[in-house]
Amino acid sequence: MAGRAQGGPTVTGADAEIFRVDLRGIVGILSHHLYSSPRVYLRELLQNARDAVVAAQEFSPSPTAAIEILVDTASATLTVRDHGIGLTEREMREVLATIGASSKREHIEATRRRFLGQFGIGLLSCFLIADRIEVRSRSARTADAPTLIWQGHSDGSFTIAPAAEPLDSSGTEVRVQARPDDRDWVHADRVRLLARRFAELLNVPITIRSDGAPAELVSCRTPPWRLDPTEAEAWCRQEFGFYPLAVLPIGIAVAGVSGVAYIADSPGRVGNRRGDSVWSQGMFVAEDNTQLAPDWAYFVRLAIETGDLPLTASRESIQEASALPAVREQVGQQIRSGIEAFALRDPEGFAQFMQIHVKGLLAMAVSDHGMLDLVVRHLLWETNQGRMTLADALHSYSGVRYAVTESDFDTFRAVLSAQGELLINGSYVYGQEILSMLSRERGRTGRLGRFDPDVFLAQLPEPASNEMTAVLRRRATPIFDELGVELVLRAFEPTSASVLYLKGQADALADTDPDPWAEFMDDQGEAPQRPRTVLNMNSDIAHTLGSIRDPDLLGDALVAVHTIGMLTAREHLDEDQSRRLDQSLRALVTAVAHRT
């Protein structure tokens, strides 16, 4: 930090001065703006110890590459001892007393991908819980290196001196005594839990001993991405709280990224991922990270090693300016590929996955082309020819139409089946949007289009002009007018479809996107389209209606037929309609009883 500012005015003969740093102010910044919790002090100590061990192994391989954590609850003291590279007096001044210095810059920069910490600023994290830090260290670079003791204080002062009690081998020992208000952070139980969490996947043996209890190994666990399927599922249950529907492998060798994606067994919130468990070079980073999987993958949780991806200064997240976007895209592609393999490997499990997450998959397909492709190839849609995927529908039928309301689908499904045409139920949430997107993509072939009830009705053949048709039209029209419904006569197959019901304009608009011109047209005096009941003159019911001579009985029969059409279209009957249906059925039953 010494020297003149570049580009500014200079004063001849002025001596260069050093910036003065308020250590307490820096610790406050660390506490309130960098680290999420004081617990990171232990992670920083373990990171530095692990880096020192790795550096020592590269300098001179040794079987004693281990780290010990010692806890004395009574004195609120924690000690971390490594058998690593150690520090010389010069390194103590440069590394421990210089904020932002790195113990790796000179001798391990070439292999930095295998190192985690940044000794200077990392050691400062201990001041989150203590006012004094004591470091004893013996360098491994020379056989007769002395043991030195560095003592740093929260007021910014430090001392370096020969240690009264030398270390028996090279390495470093860091001792922290917590302030009275922060004793809980060095309590044996809490330290043990934190050590397990931070260090469980580190490949360096790390043990903890507390209050005279036997040493416990807290590292060298098998990562979840290297477990067998049964163990991986058990890990997911313990860590994430659910039994996965599937476990998908993740691996991006060029970035050193490896992990697994667990498919959740319950629906989540679309676009709101619950977060992943992330490690960097084996050190735990976060349990709620959302940076490594795309937003559409809300139904998976990752357990993943970030490899070469650099971490932020707090080492609790990943730098966005790195290769992260490319890795995130690769993770998304591998999740899709894993889902494809899942579909082939376990059709029953895959069907359960689609059923649980259908709404979310549809929602994401609206904005994500890759998810749209998955939905097209795998999601089963209701059609008038049974359930099938959109891919199969477009492959098997020359013309495919989709209904945007459940009413239209139920009303016309049988008629289109009789004509050999495929009708898809597009009334699902996001169904209309997805089918519309797909129709625009494939619009040049004209193979997929929206079903228009008015156009279809106009194309249905008129009935033969005969006396029965004329009489029925004349006698039935006033009855339907009284119901506020338009009567339409057509002749079509199948004959079992005796009546169709089409909603009025106001009802139809309520089921679809609002028409911005509707209110304007109403103001111009145009009468809205009334509901329509379409009577199939090819049906037996139509012939029976034509033979009824009693006008009251015909009225009751027409009300009943009209109501059947409404119910087929899944219309809800109001109180008057229910009462009218009840009266009609009573009259018809009575008439039949009198005849018998």
C-alpha cells in the first residue's frame, strides 16, 4: 500500500507513508457484511490448516499429514494443530500481519486449484469471537527451523518471538480463547457439529478431542456422489429430508465439478429452488446455494463439489464472474439427460415424477425451450383417443387440435373421434400457452392448431329437410328461447352424441383470456352470443322427441336433453336449472309410469 497515488499531484521531497488500518473496524465489516455467522472462524482455521498440509506434502511427503482440533470448554479455548508447511518469521509478518496476503502466492500458485483459504483475512475471522489469537509455527523448509510464536490482538498490535514451548515437528498451532459473550462458539458440542459439517469431505484426517474425551475423526467421509444408490438415497433422506425419486449423476470434468441431483418426492414452488449443498475442494461451502442449477430445475437438490470454480471473499458462495454460467448450463443439460435416462430405466418411477411435478414442469416449459422439449416427449396429455405424449400425437396424426377449455374438450371429444381427428385437452394450467407455443413452432405444417367450436359447428352438416325436422324446430324453438338458449339442429356421428352444449359469449370469455373489445362491442348495442344447444338429428333421442305429441311432455323432455348437454360440458347448474331439471324428470317418470 506504500507509494504515491497514480495520476495525482506530487509534493517534491515528501516521504511515502503507509495507510493506517483500524483492525476493529475491519472485524466489524467482516462480522456484518462479509460472513453470515461467527461460525466461519472454525472453517477458516480448518481451511488454512488443510492448505498447509497439502503444501507440506508437495514439499516433502509425510505420513503425519493430519490435523487435530482440541477443545477446552472450561477455559473457552480452541486449538487447531496441523503438520503442514509451517511459517518462517518473514512469512509470519507478511502473511499473518498483512491483510489480504496469501501464504500460497509464491510456492503453491501453480497448484492453487487444490487450495482453499487465504491465510491473512481468514485468520482475522477469529477476531469475531476472540480478542487475541496465538499462533505457534515451525517451518518445514529447514530441518533446524525454530518454533516461533505470533500473538495478534484485536487492537491491531502483534508480537513475534521464539516460542517457550517448541513444536515437536513442523506445522502450525493456532489457539483462540473466546470472549465471555462468545463462549458458546467454542463449546465442545458446537465445535464438534461445526467440524463435522465443514470438514466431513476433506481428504485430510481431522480429529477432534474435547474435555478429555477420545479423539473423533470428523473428515474423510465418502462424498454423496461416490456412494452406491442405496447409500445415496439414505444420505438424501438424512440431509435433505426426503426420499429421492431418482438420483442423477453430475460431472463436468473440465471444471472439476462432480455431484448428484436428487429429484424430490413432493411438489415444490416453481422458480423457488430450496438450495443445494455445495463443497469446494472438499470443504463445505453452503447448504442453501442456488447458483449451480438453472431455475427450472426447482424439483432437484444438488450435492455438488465446485472444483475449480472460485469462491467469493466470504467463501460462502461462488463468484458469478467466473465460469459459473457455463457450468450452470452444463448442469441443466445433465439434469435433462438424467431425466431421459430415468424415463427409460424406470417408467413407473418416471410416471410418478411427472404426476408429482406436472404443474411445475408445465410452468417452466412456457419459458424454457429445453423443458418444453421434455414436456413434449414425456408428459402424457388427455386426448379423445386416450392419454399420449404430444410427440406421439404429432407423429401419429396428420391434424391435431387442442381445446382451450375443459367444456369444449368434453363436448366435442366423441364427435371428433368419430371423424378420426385428434383433440387434445389443453385446459391444464399452462396447457394453452404450451400448445400455442408448439403450434407456432410447427405452424408451417399446419399439424397443430387451436380448436374453434364455432368453426367446427358451422362445418357440421345440416339435417335433411323433412317434416320431422321442421316440426321439431317449430315446436322446440320457443321452449329454448324461454331458457335463453339458441337451438341448433345438425346431423353427425356418432349417434350416441345426441346433444352438444356451447357456452354463451360471456361464459366463454370468462373461461379464456379476456377480450379487450368485448365491453366496447356491448356498448355499441351488439347482442352477445347466447348459449347454444345442438341437437343431433341422427340420434335416437332426436327421433323420439319428434314423435312426442304432448307439448308439456315435449317441453320436459327438451329441458332434460338440454341439461344433459350442459352436464356433459361440465357446466355447473344453478338453483333454477336444478329445480327445472327435477321437475322435468318427475314429469317424464310420471308419464312413463302411466303408460305402464
